[in-house]
Amino acid sequence: MKNEELRGRRTAVIGGDARQLVIAEALCKKGAEVFLCGFDQLNLSEPGYRKTSLDQIPFEELDALIFPVSGIGVNGDIKSSFSASNLYIHEQLLNRIPENCLLFTGIETSWSTASKRNFVYLFEKDEIAILNSIPTVEGIIWLIIQHTEYTIHGAQIVITGCGRVGLTAARVLHALGAKVTALSEVKAEVARMSEIGVKTKPLKELQTCLNQANIWINTIPSIGIINQQTLTACNPNVFIVELASHPPAVQKELAREKNINYLEAPSLPGLVAPKTAGEILAKSILDQIIEKGE
């Protein structure tokens, strides 16, 4: 039986990947009216959906607006896996949105900061980020199997960043028999790694660690960590998995020049487990919309 907790609420889902569709479906099941933008390549006929263009969304009447979890680009560009057209949100559209409308996205970017609006950054919430680390790490294992010629067991793996994704990755890869070295400057993160038996080092020793590494997994959103010096220090046969969102383009070019196997994978949960990852996000979004209306 359909739950009607959100009957009368108007929501919009703009861009994104398969996770956004799971969120839209959850909103519909709760009785919300859902405007979908950036999904023109899909045939969606279920009641509750309204496929529309950006300029036809009734922004003034929205109770909630959900942007992609990958964030909004520096020029207001919005990624969509199901549209041939580029989407852009500009200041004039944002000004039409009521102050009490909930704005959701995954991560903070320079555009959302400059907008001066109160966004809900979903991946800053522990209950989402911790659960989301599970499909992320499953995706890492999938990529390693695809892109290397050796087993994870016995592989020398360097992980930069010991946060929620780094911790789960270290624990799982360590359990599979990999020789994991985790690097961080955050003492609490280092302590957690030590507690599960993972070798730790300060970030200043990264270049030394990379010399023997078969795999380098980066979780730190920094423009400086994958650079000319660290790539030069790498084992020539290293496989680099860049998990940080919106990595600078120069990283890929530098890796190509050095003939290093480098892969950007900032949205792994949406590739390997969109249903589970979408449900994790949808639960938090629905809870907050319902709470706002109480």
C-alpha cells in the first residue's frame, strides 16, 4: 500500500545517475510530486514523475530540490548520466527557490558555497558516508580485479586518507591479505587504522611508500597529492584509483605522460550498487523532508 506522507509536496530531481532514480522512486512512493530533469533518454511513465526541462520546473513552489551527489560544478554545471544535453543551474533560477526549500547534494563545491544557500551535504553525514563506503569498497575491489594482473592477496596497497572510505577500504583489503599502508595526518584516523592492524605512515612519507606500491587508492580531495613528484616516485606498474570528486584534469595528463595506469572513479556506488546506494541516500532525504513538514 502506498504511503502518502509526502502528498502535496513538490520536489525536483535534477541530473545525476541511477541513484537519483531510486531517490525519485522513493519520493513518489511517499506521495510526493516529482519533477525529473536530465532524464530525457529514459522512458519513465510511472505516476508521480514529470519529465521536464530545467526552465519548466516550478522552482517557486518546491519543497525540496535534489542535485547529483557528485555536487554542482564550478560553473553551475550538473552531470546527468541519462541526458545528451548539458545542464546548468544559474543564479536567477536559484533565486526563484523559496528560502524554506530543502536543497540536497552530495558534497560542497565552490559553486554551492558561493551561492550563499543552505545546502544539505549528504556525504557529510556519518550515517550516509559510513554506509556508502561499503559499495565504494566493493567497487574498488572490482576495479582492482579488472585492471591488474595479480591477486589482492599479497599486493602492496597504499591508501591516502583514512576517513570513512579509507578505513573501510583498509579493513577489507587487509582482510583479503593485502599489505596495506595508510597515510594521514589526522591522529584519530591513524589510531583507527592501527587498531585494525593496518600499517600507518604520515603523509610526508608518501613518496617513499609509493616506490614499492602495486596499487594507490586516493581518497583525499586535494589538488596537490597526485602530482609530478608523487607520480615520479611511483612504481611504474602501479594502478592508481582516484576516488576524490572533481579531480584536477592535470592529474590524468601527468599520469598519461608517465604511462601510469590511472583511473578516476568518484561515483563508484552509482556504478556497482546504485539500488543500495540510492536507498541509503533516499532514506535520509525522505526523513528530512518529512521532519521539515511536521
